[in-house]
Amino acid sequence: MIGDSIIYEYDESANSAALALFGAPDIVGDTVRFLSSTFRAESNNGEGAVVETANFVFSRVYSISGGDIMDIEVVEFGDYEISGGDAAEADVLLTASSNVDLLDFTSSSDSFDAAGDSGGLMTWQMQVAVDPGAAFSSAANDMALSLQNTLRAVTDANGETAWIQKKLTLVATTVPVPAAVWLFGSALGLLGWMRRRAA
């Protein structure tokens, strides 16, 4: 998938289980979007813990300009409902691992936890971010990206229902404008100003 300044590559067969839950990704600008309709954990009538887990891997995420990728941010959104039940939970782990130096990696995690009767349909959100440009000792312009999610719903008695579902995942990346481009633009502005002043 080709963005404005980032290219994302993934193996469809290796990610087949994750694609079934995440949904197929698309790209807008440099932001990857997953619209999920089936990533859901549901427990009923004392069924205990029901867990759904998926791990999506981009084998290569790299900048078109060759510049370092400075920020990768993931925002996830969904809904849940607990009716007399125990809990609805979600976890996300984002890991960026260099394709240049295998010792370079960085990760971040977040979680959402709700317990007790929710009083109806509620929404949840999680957010994680990593900065490969700061964390990697070598170039941060080519890396693998792993996005792992776990949803968990728990009931422990008859008549209880708990479910949680993920609806949206956004993966946004930032590549700064190369210094040479900024300097070139500044020089053009200065030349224009000098030309106007001379006239």
C-alpha cells in the first residue's frame, strides 16, 4: 500500500487469521485504516472468559524519501456492553522492529478494562505511540510493524452477558520533510524577497 510518504507491505497469507478479524487495510494519505466487523469477544450465562486475539504484521514499512520515520501512532475504537456480567477488556501492543539493524526495536501498549453492569451500550478507545527515529540506533527508515490485539469478555453466572468489539484501527506515521527541501524552500523565499526589494 503506497501512501504520500510511506509504503506499507504485508503478506496476505501469513496474516490471514488477523485479516479475518481486523478486516482488510486501506490507506488514506499516510494513515492505514482497518474497519473491523467481526473482531468480537462475547461471554454469556457464566461461560467464563472468552478471548479473541489477533496479531497483524506489516513486514516492511518504509519511507519513500529514505528519511527516518519519527512517529507511529495507533488509535483503536470499539464498543461493549455488560449486563449483570463481570468484565469486558481490550489490550493492544505495538512493536516496531528495524529491518536495518535487528537489535533495534521499540514498543508501546495500552489497555481498556470495564467491570460491572455498563447500563447499556458504551464505547472504548485505546492509543499507543512509538518513535523509531529516537529509539533506533541505526536508520529508522525501514522496519517491520506488529499490531497485537486481545479482546476478553467474562461472565460467571446465568443471566449475565458481556461482549466487547473492535470497530476501527488507525495507524498513522510521520516522516519529517528533509532538511534540504526546507532549505531550498527558504532560499526561494529569500530570493523572491530580495528580488522584490531590488525592484
